[in-house]
Amino acid sequence: MKTLVIGAAIIDMILQVEHVPASGEDVLGQDLRTMVGGCAYNVAATLRNLSCEHDLCVPVGEGAHADIIKKELQKREYPILIHDKEKDNGFCFCLVEKSGERTFITTQGIEGEFRKEWFENIDISGYKNVYLAGYQACGENGKVMAEWLAGLKGIDIYFAPGPVICDIERDTMKQILAVHPILHLNEKELLDYTGEDTVKQGLEALYRMTQNRIIVTLGSKGAICWDGQNLVQAPAMKAQVIDTIGAGDSHIGAVLACISQGKSMEESLNVANRVAAAVVGVQGAVISKEEFEKKMEEYR
């Protein structure tokens, strides 16, 4: 089952710090690294490493950041499905603390200005799954996305709202949830959005809105999936955390790949937990095929 991954490819600038500075405070940083990132690009990297057939649909603009992204997409043999010269691609400044926790400061570029006409040349008939990240559901982007998603028939929509879940406009979120997406989010996002006190209550509240499966990552407690009747659980994998950049992206990417390849949800969650453990054990969100396979062997 082929998957269309829609979203952003941006430049990640990753800086190691002792701690995130308070207002007015100075801290020293070290080991600045620059690489291509973005939720959609990270998800596609996991699909590629798990040999899942997919296409990556990310806007590529014009400028210094876009040039780097263009070269990377060509290197990975991804066709550029959207090229808009109006502005450059955005970037994300990632501060990574000693614990591996990360703080993002994101500046959007062309990927924050999705347009209705961009979808006119995309033949959706060849896809069974569509993935969308929360950043592309914010603001005017969200209105375009919600309208396009509403027109899809017979396609499983995977939506990972991420940390901006409460920033998505209410009407946009209502439209997206109305197409019954399979949701992927973490415990904090679930509770923040639903306003509930427990995961169980949050799952029940969110299921009433989507009537479809909800996947929740629970950190050291593993991951779960609720389909309205049955709860599937998978334990976390112990990992040496370098940074947590892309952990959620790699997890949903692995679930998507496994489901596409006919695995059960339980099997999919177990693989996804292993993949996320592998990703947090390296710097950045993207792992080469060779390093990925080596890491996965460590978590068998």
C-alpha cells in the first residue's frame, strides 16, 4: 500500500547546550550541526529505511535553504512535486540539553504557505495512506489542508498533530477530525487537547470525535492504540538518549510502514518503539540505512 507523505522539509540547526537559557541568561553552546529535517522528511526517512513504498510531497522554494533541501531530495531520489520560487524554505533552531530533551524555535518558509493549486497535479488514485503533520494544519495552511482532506475517498489519513495541537484553529481541527483520521500523539498532547486528567479519559473523549484508532506514545511506558473497544499495548525499549529530535516522527513512520506491510497493530507498535529507540540514540532525526539496520539489531 503506497503512502503519500505531505508536509515540510526544512533546515535543522542543532546546538548542544547545558540547559535552555532563561530570559536574559547567557549559555555556551557546542557542536552545531546543520541537516535537512521537518516532520514529513523525517517520516519519509523511516518509511525508506523500512522499505515501505511512498512519495514525499514537500514544497521546495528558492534560496540558500531550498538549495540544500533540493540537493538532499535529489540524493534520496525523491522527485520535487512542488517547486515555488516565491520564498525560501524555513529552518528550525534545535537546542538539545544534556538529558536529550530538545527545544525548537521554528521559522516557517514556503512550507508554511500551502496553496490549493499545488494539489491539482497530484494523482491521489495510487495511494492507500496519506500522512499529515500538525505544523501544516496551522493558520491558512490548515484551511487548505482540511478542504483537500475532505475530498479524499477510500484513503486512510494518518494525522500527527504534535506539540501545536492546541494552536490549530478550532474549525480546522473540527474539519480534520471529521474525516476520521488515525491520530498519533503523545500523552501530553492528548491531555492538553482533551482537557482530561487521565489517558483513558483522553482516549475516550478523542475517540468520540474521530471514531478511529488513536495511537499514543507514553515515553518510558511504551505506546498504546485504542480503537474504541480494544486497547493494544507495547512496552518501551531502553535506549541511551542522545537527543529526542524526530522520536515521534520515526514512531508514526514505523507504524505506517508496518501497517502498510500487513502487520498487526501490536507488531507495528513493537517495531515503532524499537525504531524510536534507535533514533533517540543518535544526533538528529534521520539515520542512514546501514546505521538504522545496525541499531535495530541492538534492540531485537
